[in-house]
Amino acid sequence: MNPTRQRRLTIVIAVLVAVIISAALVVYALQQNMNYLFTPSQVQAGEATRYQNFRLGGMVKQGSIQRSSDSLKVTFTVIDASGAMPVEYNGILPDLFRENQSVIATGHMDDGRFVATEVLAKHDETYMPQELKDAMAKAHAGKHIDEAANQDKAQP
Amino acid sequence: MANWIPLWLHKLSSPPAFYRFAGALRPWAITLALLLGLVALYGGLVLAPPDYQQGDDYRIIFIHVPCAWMSLFIYGVMGVAAFIALVWRIKLAEVVAMASAPIGACFTFITLVTGSLWGERMWGTWWTWDARLTSELVLLFLYLGVIGLYHSFEDRRQGARTAAFLALIGIVNVPIVHFSVNWWNTLHQGSTIRLLGPSSIAPSMIWPLLTMMAATKLYYVASLFGRTRTDLLALESGKDWVRQIAETEGRA
């Protein structure tokens, strides 16, 4: 490699390394404070008190959806592993909104409730036909029965 | 040129050799791309079963995901070509880098539009400023920046080298787009197809997706070769080999 190319190679690599280091630092810094959402337990721990408006993310608790009969008002509870938060929303919900579905609600706290101005449904990265889902659910349930049977055997 | 580079590759990087090589391969690439694209569309829109959660709406994945892959892949190719162009000043590398930018920009645009349509149906919003969506938008702006910078110079080669610098710096955004769903809490779900470990998609749905991926790759090759050929002709317009082509093809 001749000296000119050598010099150009050094400059280009130096610039590239500098850019990569600065990008890595920016990404690292943003990971500390760029939160797209807070989970119910984070909110209960007071991590969201700095924000007037924020996003709340979690699962819709089974059996918690209550729709008003005369308006679009709906209340439900969003849960995560250890926390729960009642949510109130007045508007049209996305098609995917249902029990045990991940949702992200934007809004503010009001008297211990989260009043949402927007509710988005989040879906996971799994794609499969309904029959496969049913078969897997059956297999899963079967495993539970087996485990239960084994436990019964273990306790005479 | 360093002696570890094979002679055939060295020869191929000369404009007339690449012009002939690209001209010979281009019809094959475009035919295969069309065939595979049609097979993938039929497989994805007709043969693949509806999703357990999203029903038929998920079928936009067969356009959205291959285009998203291409938006990153083409940026990678452009970045490598830009690097070669900056260090070794190989004319072909400059041309390849600059010809890739509009194709990549198109794929990025399609990704954003189809993602927006899908998001409206499934999430309930056209757009949200989460890390994946924002970094993909930045990718589009990078492509547009490269195109704009290239055309803002009178001298094409100088423009190519300046724009190559932007292309090279922008390459840090590629891993950010890819890993954004792991690094931050995003509305966008994680990766479905994994190179390492099992993919979380049924076999009846994955084959049209992979076929479409092959089709978009071949389309990129065909489009890139077409653009490269015309750019090489324009850049080398004073040279003998171009004059010969003009004489033989002009008469035909």
C-alpha cells in the first residue's frame, strides 16, 4: 500500500472509530433516560412523578375491562409482574385491545388512577396460524395435567 | 494494488469489464427477482394461514420486513463501497455507493409507509416516536442526505467522495436500527427471524418471507447494475470503450 492510501486509510479509520465511540456513548446515555414507557410497578415506586404526562405499559388484567353502557368510557387494570394500575379511557380502542394483551397508554395520574388520552396495543414477534396456537395450548395444558399427576404420585 | 486481491476481481473493477459483467447478469437478476417476488406474494397472500392474533392483517409483513432488511443491507453495501472509494479512490466503488443510495432510500420509504399502515391497524396509531421508528426515519434522512450531497457538486467524482464520507459516518445508525428493540422499551416488537436460535414464526409463514427476501436482494442487484452501467457510461464518456459502444449500439 502506498503512503497516500496508507494516510487516507488511517484518517478514515480514525474518523470511523471516533464516530462509533460517540454513538456508543449517546446510546448508553439515552438508555438511562430515554424511557418510552413506565410499568405499573415503576409508577408505584414513584419513578414517573417527574413527568406530567407519560406512557404506561403492561398487560390488561383478565376480567378487569368494564365498558360504560352510554359512552365510550372504558376502565381496565394494567398489570406487570408485581404492580397494578387502574386506567380510565374515553375513546376508541385498537382492534388488538383485549384481556392479557400488552398495551401502552399515554396520559397522566389523577387521584391514584391513570387517565389515558391514547391507548395503543402492542403485539409480540410471534406469528403462527390459529390451529398451531390451539395445538400448542393443548400441549401446554396437557403438560400441566402431567405435572399435576406426577405431583399427586409424589404425595401418596 | 495490493497483491492479496485476486486478479479477476482487480480486472472486474475496471469500468469496461464491469459494464459487460453487469450487462450480462442484469437480465437474469431481474427475471429471477420477478419470479420469486410473484411466488412469494402468492405464498404470503394466498397460501399462508391467517395469524392467530392479527388475522389477515399481518400479511403486510411479506412486504414490510423484506424491505426493512433491504434498507439496512443496502446501507451496509453503500458504507463498504464508500470506505473503498475514500481510501483507494476506485471509480467503480464511488459509482456503486452513489447508485445504491436511491434504491436504499426507496426501500426505507416503503418500510416506513407499510409500517405506518400496519401500525394503524394493530397498534392504533400511524406513528409514534419510539426508538425503532425514529432510527428508521433517521436512516431515510441519511440516504436523502447522501443523495443531496452527491448532486450538490459540479464535479461528480468530488461529489461522490464527499457524499461517501456522510455515508460512512451514517453507518453507525445501522446497528442502532437493528438493536433498538432490544436496547430500549419500544412499541415495536422484537426481531422475529433470528440467525442464531429459533425464529418465532410458523414454517408455513416463513418461506414466503424468505423468498421475498431473495427477490428483493435480486431486484437490488438488477437495479444497482442498471444504474451503475449508465453512471459508468456518463463518467467515462470521453474514453475509447464508451465510443465503441456508442458506435456499435448506436448503429443497431
